[in-house]
Amino acid sequence: MAGIRRIASVRCERTAVLVCDIQERFRDVIMGFESLVRSSSFLVRSASTLGVPVVVTEQYPKVFKKTVPDVLVPEAKVFEKTRFSMCTDEVKAHLETLECEAVILCGLEAHVCVLQTTLDLLELGIAVHVCADAVSSQREFDRSVALKRLADSGAAISTSESLVFQLVGDAAHPNFKALQPLIKENAAAAAAASALLRW
């Protein structure tokens, strides 16, 4: 399974959404945190509507607290961790049971946990789509450099709305009507995110 997978369009089958360490303790220190939460919430709720698995990690929650409720859905699988990458043995085993070929990644920090997670997943041969409007760091410079490094390393850099529309694929999709309120709600959040979280 090793080797970087060539990036293609995502589809609901064999794709998972990964939410990296969007925890309460980071609320006041991460640049554009509220915009990141809104974009991530849109992404995970859309995934839930489409039946796409959601995997959440929490970095040492005794210190950094639990995941922000807005980015959780009832069926999300939550893993605690201490390593920076999401790719713990438990998470990798779970992704194998899902037979994942691609992941959509959001969270923080872009230059630490998101970067290391992406590199590990690419090494496993899993395609990685990073949501530029749903990843951030404490400093803009760190985020910008990380996004360039991610793209250079083989990840696809996209937005939450673009990826949701790729998952749907067709206006005739049976769940597209159910997604429309989420898409409309996200429009205002997308405008705020584009102002705060540029690439």
C-alpha cells in the first residue's frame, strides 16, 4: 500500500473526513478559529448527510480539552492521541477497516499536526485533500508555508464547498436536496474564511 497515490476527484465511497485536533483550548490562539470551525462544521455535517465516515482526533485532551461540539456528529469516531500526526496505530487500523483510498482533512495546526498527518497518509498511499478554509495555525506565515509544503508533497489543496460538491457529483444525487440548506448556510462562512484564511 506504500507510495503516493495520484490525486483525483473524491467520491463518497472509500473516502473519510479527518478532523484534526479542533479543541477548545485552541480557540483563543489559532488564527481565524471561528471561521475554521464553521467551515469544518459544514464539511462534517455534509459528510454525515452523505454517509461519509468522520474520524476525529484530540491531542492530549486532559490539557487541551475536548473537541469543539460544532465539528462533531454523532457517528464520528473519536481517538485521543499524544503524537502530532493523526496516524496512530488505532487510527490507521480504523482507516483500513473503512478501506479508505482518500481522506478530506481539516484541523490544526497546519504546519504541525495537519502537515505530519498528510505526509504519513501519503506514505500509506492514501490521497489527501486538504481544506484550505478549514486549516490554520497561530501564525499566518506558518500556515502559508505549510500549505505550500502540503501541495508540493502531493496533497490536493481545495475548499470545503468544492469538496462537498465533488462528493455529491450530481444534482440528481438523492441527498443533494438535504444538503442545500447546509450549502446556503455555508456561503456566509465561506466569505469570512476567504478574508481571514487566504492561500
